[in-house]
Amino acid sequence: MNQNRRAFLRSSSAMIALPMMESFGFQRFAKAATPAASPKRMAFLAMGWGVTKESWYPDPKTTGTDYTLPPGLSPLERHQGDITVIQNLANQFNHEAHWGSTFYLTGANRYAEPGQSFHNSISVDQVAAEHFGLETRFTSIQLGCKGASGDGHGPGLSLSWDKRGKPIAGLDTPIAAFHRLFASDDTPLEQQQATLTKRRSILDTVMEDARSVSKGLSSNDVDKLDEYMQSIRDIEVRIAKEEDWLEVPKKQPSQELKEPNAKVQGFEEVKIMHDLMVAAMQVDASRVFTYRQPVHTFIQSLGATISGHNMSHYDQGARREVSEMRDQKNSELLARLIDKLKNSKEPDGSSLFDHVNLTFGSNIHSVHHLVNCPTVVTGGGAGFVHGRHLVMDDPKTPLCNLWLTQLRGLGIEAESHGDSNGTIDELFVA
């Protein structure tokens, strides 16, 4: 990054990254013609294993504005005019419940490549990141949780997949997210630069070695080598971005953040992750976010003694009670997040809520059913007219139609995404 570029980043972060500060944002930079426009943002929050179908979905016969929020969504009542509940969305190629989160934001066909048992494609957040991530420290932020598979153990997974259909690692604890987003690195600048130079040198050596073995390979091996070299190039791009931002201090939100308790889990974990996401938006650390929320530890923190998987196979007894409690608490947290977005002001007097497109939902309906994915959309970023309940005429309307509609509403002229076959134009008209 040259000095002019670095100065731009510093000045723009001072202008638009800090929360509403009239004495700083408007007076110190009074010579500027106008304050920087508030950026568009995109966020996806996903809960695993669906919802309680009997008490989460609104009555499909009452659409438009004249509908009643069911018990599972009732904590959102104060925001009913600013949310849209959509029914009959699904990923047509996703027929296996245990693979649902894998294809939630991609809409890919697992068997699209002949002779291969697994294929994926880019997730919608990463399409947005290619446009919105150019001017921010982090191109996108992936939040996850430990034990995403449901047993409360094992590595966390994010919802995001890169343009080669490879998984992107997530920050799976609040403390990891806090340090990544806001903690300062006290390592001397020269040492940080030396570390990045060493990493780049190692990559150069690896690339040279890879080229040296490229001759005489079979077509399959050539493809594998090309994929490998592309992954090296992706790392090079990330290193270059780290170098660009090396001398730019991380911005801090107006309300001081404390390092999270390393042992926090479940309900409080989600609350902190939401807070960190809002804080990151306030300082413009990133404009694209995904969060794969916990299930097992979530219900355990609410007093349940069964696993998340067993809860998802609920009946009319205790399992359903836990499932309904889970739905209520998720909606409670979503309502709190919307409160924070509305109350967080931009330099021009608007709110974060006015400029974000946020989706909350699940890759699965309930039990092992993959139709009618639970979907709530909110925020003013994409220009949607909210306060309504929409039921698609086709019970298998591609979920990717929504993702494509969101991209276009945010100003990204994508031709298609995943298995999309159109857009949901009803979202733009009252």
C-alpha cells in the first residue's frame, strides 16, 4: 500500500469507522464536502436443526401485513414492522439433513462433479465480500461455535465457503473473535513485518517447488496441483492485506469492550457474539458477517439435559418443550440484536440497522425435513419493504432466490447464485 492509500484508509476509518461523534466526525473534518456515505453490510445468522414447526411458522393463510406472530417468534413483536418472515424456501439439491449447513448459503449440488462424492461452491456472503471487503481490515468475518456437529465437542465450523468451494474457518469462541477484531498486537512493527516477509518467502518456495513437479502429471493431478497453487495464491492475497493494514491501528467502539470470559457458552455466548458483530460494524472492521450459532451448548445453558440432536427429533413431550424454549430464546436474542442495530448511530444520523441486510434462519425445517427453511429477514440495507409474512407460491422456491435478491438489493449485480431461478421481487413492493 502506498502512502496515499494508507492515508485514505486512516482518514476514512476516522470518518466512518467510529460511532456517531459530531465533535469529531463533522467538525474536525469540516473541510470535507460531505461525510462519507454509510456503507452497506450483510449478515447471516444460522441456527442448526431447524425449529418447532407447530409453533414457529405463522399461519400460511394469513400473509402480508395482517398476520400474527406465532409463539416461537413472539419476542420479535416490538420489531414486527421491521422484519419479514418468508415461507416455502429450500435448496433443491439438498436431500440429506446432516449436510444442510454445508450448502445453506451456497445452494450447490453435492454430486455436481462426475465421479466425486462431494462438491460445493461459493457462499453468498463471500460473493458480497468480493465487493464490500475491499476497504475494510477484514474482508469478511466468520463466527462459529465449538461442537457445531451437535455433541458439544470438536472443531467449530462456519457457514462460509470460498470461490473454490472450500470451507472457511470460523472464530469459534467469543474470546477468539474479540482478539481478532479488537485486541492490539504489541509485537514491534519491525518484527511483524519480518514475520509476514518470512511467510511470503516460504510461499514463494512452495510455489516454485510446485511448478517443478508439474511436468508429466496426469490431467487429474494437474487439476489437483492447480487447486493447490490457487490456495497458495489465496494465502498470498491475505498476507498482502495484512501488510496493507499493519500500520493502521484497530479502531475501538465507543462503548468499551471487555475481554470475554473464556468459559462462556450457550445463551450468553450468542449474546456476546452479537455484541462483537455490532461493534465490528460500528468501527467498519468488516461489512460481511456469518455466524453459525451453537445448539447443544445453547439448550444446555437453558437447563436442558438432552442433546441438540435428540431435541430436534421432538415429540409432544419434554423434547418439544426444549425445542420451543430454544425458539423463544433465539427470537429473544434476535430482538435484542435488532435493538442494538437501531440504537447504534452513524455519522449522518442514520442507524446501523438502516444499512444492514440481516438474515436469521436455518438450513432445515425440523427433524430431517429440508423444505420450508425457517427464514426471517430484517434491516434496511437491501431496500426491502418489511412488516410482512410472505409465502412463496412454489413450495420449493430456491432459497438462493432470496440470496440473489439480497445481493441485487445491496447493489451487487450477480446474474445468479447457486440453484437460483429468479428473484423475489415482492420484497421490494408494499
